[in-house]
Amino acid sequence: MATQVKSIAVLNAKTGKSDELRDLLEGMISPSRAEPGNLKYEIWQDRTDPNRFILDEVYADEDAVEAHRASLHYQDYRAQASSLADRTVFLLKPVI
């Protein structure tokens, strides 16, 4: 039985890079949601710190996560993200 995978990424924009980061993240929405194994892809912005963005993603299984990471749009995002933000990712499994 395949186990869904939830990914939470916290991105703190570097000084003066918040708008660029937001544009990069918004560009990920359509292609990520179109992936066969993607069940959810949302971007949130912290209400108290507008430089902090949260990616909330759910994938059908580990294979879907790997397919996402292998995609061209993800590779492009990763190539740019480190210059725009400090990033922490949590990969989660369901408890119940």
C-alpha cells in the first residue's frame, strides 16, 4: 500500500528578495499541480513576516515525490531558490 508524503518547505527570503521569491514560487504552482502524483500544492505567506513563505505539498507516494524532484520546473526552482531564500524542508508521513 502506497503511503502519501507531505512536504512542508519554509523559505525565508533573503534581504530584498521577497518579490523575486514570490514570483519563483508562483511559477511552480501550475506545473506542480499538473504532475500525476501531486495531490496538493499550495503556497502560503506568513501574516506576521511577509518574507516567510510556506510550501504545503502532498504527493501520492514516494515515487511521486521523486518524479517532482526530477521535473524540469523543480530543477529550475532549486537552481534559483538558494540565492533568494534560506530553505528548510520537512518530509512527513501520516500517523493515522
